[in-house]
Amino acid sequence: GGLKSRLLHGRLTVNAAVFHYDYTNLQLTGNAIVAGAPRLLTTNAGQARSRGVEVDGELRVGAGGRLSYGVTLLDARYVSYMATAATSWAGHKLDRAPSHVYTLGYQHRLPLAGGQLTGGVFARASGEYTISVPSQLLVYRVPSYTSTDATLSWQPDGARWSVLARVRNIEDKVRPAIVDSFGMTTPTAPRTADLRLDVRF
């Protein structure tokens, strides 16, 4: 269930949703040793459920400002799943399912040198979550984190081109994106910066 609304003469938008999903015959793919060699195997993870609340929206600030926000509260767990023949995984959290995620961003546009200059900052704060390898009874905990991005762009009035400077992950914090059953980790990207030219034709 949910709603979408516009308030304050259209300056404020508020979107909200509540959800409850039940999954039967959920499938997982993971690494396992078969005949002495590593293989990717897909197994039936039994039943799982996911429930939560999501709220997001945007507030127009003055003539050129936009404040965006979001809140997600989540509880996603296995209901019935035998990780091994002797071990039940019921009650364990689903992978990459933090209990909360908050987002906040601000973007402002103003005229400058015969064009439009637009700058913005966007931050995401996530609660801790896990990455697991049930077949090996391994659970890797990823601590809570905050990640911030910033952009600055300029486009001449009436032009078909624009230039954009961007910095991602300003905090320069790296987290595991994928962890296999052998402990090998694929990390997320560190702080990155780029300059981009867009041409529309």
C-alpha cells in the first residue's frame, strides 16, 4: 500500500509505501567445491519474507534549489531454509538487506556566464548488513557506512552541450561487494573523480 502526494502548492512531494513480500522456492547461487574444483551452484533456499516502509520526496527551495530525501526501514529474513543437511538458516537476514537506509541530497541551479550552473551533493547512510555463504556457514558483516557524492555542471543557454565534474564516495571508504566461499573479496570502488562532456544531437 502507498500514496503519492503534492503539498505546499506543488513545492513538496511526499511518497510513502508499506510492503510485505513472501517468497517461496527462493533460489541462491554460490560457490562450492564439486569433484575438487570450484563451481557455481544454484540451490533452493526455501522460504523468505521481506517487509518494510519507504518514504521519499522532494522539496523545492527558493527559485533554483531542490532538497531530496528518503527513508527505508527493512526487515528481510529467511523463514525456512536448510543451509546444510544439519543446519537451519531460518531467522538469518537476507544478504545486502540493511535494517535502515537514509538519503539526503541538495541541488541548486543558478544563471552564470550566459548559462546554467548546477551543483549538488547527495549522501546515503546505510545500516550494517551481511554477505553470507550459507553452504559454508559463513557470514561476513559489513559495518554501517555513509557515502557522499558531489556534482557540478554548466550548460550554455540554448546549447546542445554541457560539462560535468563529479566526485563519488568522497569519504573514500571501501566495502566488500562480493565475498565467495574461499574468502576472496571484490571491493566497491574507492573515491573516484571524473570530468564529462555531453553533446546532444
